[in-house]
Amino acid sequence: MRIVMIGSGYVGLVSGACFADFGHDVVCVDKDAGKIASLRAGRMPIYEPGLEQLVAGNVAAGRLSFTTDLTTAVAGADAIFIGVGTPSRRGDGHADLSYVYAATREIAGAVTGPTVVVTKSTVPVGTGDEVERILREARPEMDIAVVSNPEFLREGAAIGDFKRPDRVVIGTDDERARGVMREVYRPLYINDNPILFTSRRTSELTKYAANAFLATKITFINEIADLCEAVGADVQDVSRGIGLDNRIGRKFLHAGPGYGGSCFPKDTLALLKTAEDFESPVHIVEAVVKVNEARKRAMGRKVLAALGGEARGKTVALLGLTFKPNTDDMRDAPSVAIATALADAGVTVRAHDPEGTEQAKALMPDLIYCADPYDAATGADAVVIVTEWDAFRAIDLKRLKAAMAGDVLVDLRNIYRREAAEAVGFTYAGIGR
Ligand code: UDX
């Protein structure tokens, strides 16, 4: 199959590289000439474990290439994936589809034969209809089917998620397009991964429903964690106790400082907008969005409370700034709300992150950035674990404590046992226990 991936951001690049690894001939397109030049030189624009090697291997094998020239790439392609960004529109929370439609118009001008256009970007229900309308209007003579094929990748585990997916959802009623998509995903059929064919609108909504459900699960356990603190119970045991029920499932029941990232905040908001447009409210998701926003701010207050008394003039070390480990992504990271609350209270914030320092600096230029956890803890009254990077699980707590001026350890990810922290003299505060 000849596949074109338009947009070489997170989703586009990972998907493109994985399709090439499936044996297809893939061209990744991006408007950003700098990005294409660095990809050609083997430099990745994002941090994702295994991606650099995957790209290098497939480029060397002649299956993967990068270009800014959409017109040449699209000519003769069997499938053209749109993997451009769909950020939240400023002001109203709707998904901004301008990049999707711009790409569609360029495709319309460039196709030379029958093809399949696939939206890989997360797009609201009905976007496929509009993409189809644009293509039909521009090229009424051409057989172009429009398919929805959402991505369920987790950052940090994206390649594994792509190659061993829980499921692939493909939305189209077009028989020829189904055949093309079966070819595109053939290696997954061999391994017996569930591939679900649905209508296009169903597929579009499935993506939002999945992310909203996961965001709900996290938010649910976060509120239960607060209740655990109030009644003197342990949320980790509650989580295990409910998660072992197969109907509930153990994953995504880890209480923390609130979800962030490039997907959950944006997709829950966009789902609310769709619900509003169609006058079919999703009250649960509304509550989830509100509770999660409030939670990020509440975490700042939790740290201030742990400092006890007057916080002004004190120093706090934040460990982990990205919204989750194994990424350099700072989008909607709880660390930002926490650092802001601390700075507003007159606290000096020292910070360390294994991969996200550059991105964090752009958002929070006033923090003091440190090379490692011990450096960050130097002279601090409290250390706060904000993101559960593996490196933090292996911290020498004695050494950490020795570097500090105070003794407070706020563990927003519950990566330490209270007894272990108290044994070296910490005053420990976790989440929901
Ligand atoms: C998510 C979805 O998992 C993925 O399927 C979708 O395609 C994109 O959005 P991602 O944003 O990369 O992926 O990260 P994920 O691992 O799902 O974590 C999202 C957020 O939830 C993080 O802030 C994480 O810290 C938080 N989280 C997750 C919890 O607080 N507790 C949990 O139990 C799980």
C-alpha cells in the first residue's frame, strides 16, 4: 500500500512510522520545513521511547520518507491519512478544525486517482461529512471515500499501543474503503487484534466516548481519594478492591493530582460542545471537567497546607513537571497549576524533570530548574512528587532528606510507602491514604 500521512506531529509521526514498519510505503508530510529537515536528519521533534530507532530503521529500508510537498506525495496514494492537530479553539472549547479542512482542500487539489481519505486526528462527529463535502465539491469526478479511524495511543507507550492495539475502529459504509483499510491493517489481522467496522459517525463518537470514560474513571477515583482522606481509608486498597471486579477493571484507577495532557482535557471539552450542539447533555462529563480543573488548583493548596503555617519565603521542590512520565509534553500538566499556586503564595519553586525542562521553561520561566532531584531538594522545606517518573521511585530518600532544609514530602502519585518515608524522618502526605 502507498500511504500518505499529512501532519508529522505526535499522531502522524508515530502512525506513519508504524505503518511503514507494517511494510507499507509511507510518506509523511508536514508544512513545517524545519521539522521535515530535522526528521530527514534523524532527529525526532518529540520524545517518544523507541520512535527514533523505528524511524531510522524504516527510512533505511526505503519504506519511510518525509516531505513538505503534499501534491507529489498524494498523487497515486492508496490511502491518505489526515493526522494534523485539532486543538481546543480559544474561547469556546470547540475543536479547531481549520488544519483538517485546509489539509482536505489541498488533498482535493492533488489526488490523481481513486483513493481513501482517512481522518486519524480526533475530530467531532460530522467532520467526516464535511471532509467528504469539500472533496466532492472540488473533485466531483473522482472516487474518494472518507473514513474515520481514530487513534488511541498513549504518549510514552505509543508504538506498543499502535502495534498491539486493544482494538482498531474504522468508520465507513464504503465497501472499497473497507477493503483498503483491511489491507492497511493486515498485520493486525494476522495477530488477531479486534478490528471494528462501524459507521463514520459512530467511529468519530467512539473516540470521544473512550477518552471521556477514562477521564471519568480517573476523576471518580480522585474524588474517592479525597473521601478516603476524610474518613481515614486507603484509596489504593479501595482501588484494588473495586478494580479486581472485572466489570470495573484495574486500569485508570490510580488517584493523583488530576488528569492532563493533549487529549483528555481537550476531548472532554469538545464532547461537551457536541452534546450542546445536538441538545443531548452529558452531565457526567460536565462534572468531570469541573472537578478535574478544581483538583489541579486544590493540589497547590494541599502543598501549602503541608508546609504548615506561613508559606511565604519558603522553598518547595517539584519533581516531575510533564503531565505524565516518559514524555516531554507539558500540555495541561497539573504541575503548572501547582507551581502557580505556590508562587502566588510567595514560595520559591525549584523544579526538576527528566525530559520536559525545555517545554516547562517556556511555560514557567520563573522557576529554578535543577539537574536532578537532590539538586532540586537542596534547601527546600518540602519536596513534591508531581509526576511518577521511574527515576523518582529509585530516589535515595535519606540523601534527599539530607539535602533539604525541612522534612515535608508530598507524594501526589503515591509512589512511596508512608513507613519508608517516615523511617528516614520525612513528614509524609500522600493522596487518599
Ligand atoms: C490518552 C488516552 O489514554 C489515549 O488512548 C488517547 O488516545 C489520548 O489520551 P495520554 O494523554 O497519552 O493518552 O495519557 P494517559 O496515560 O492516558 O494519561 C492521561 C492523564 O491521566 C495523565 O495526566 C495521567 O497522569 C492521568 N492518569 C491516568 C491518572 O491520574 N490516573 C490513572 O489511573 C491514569
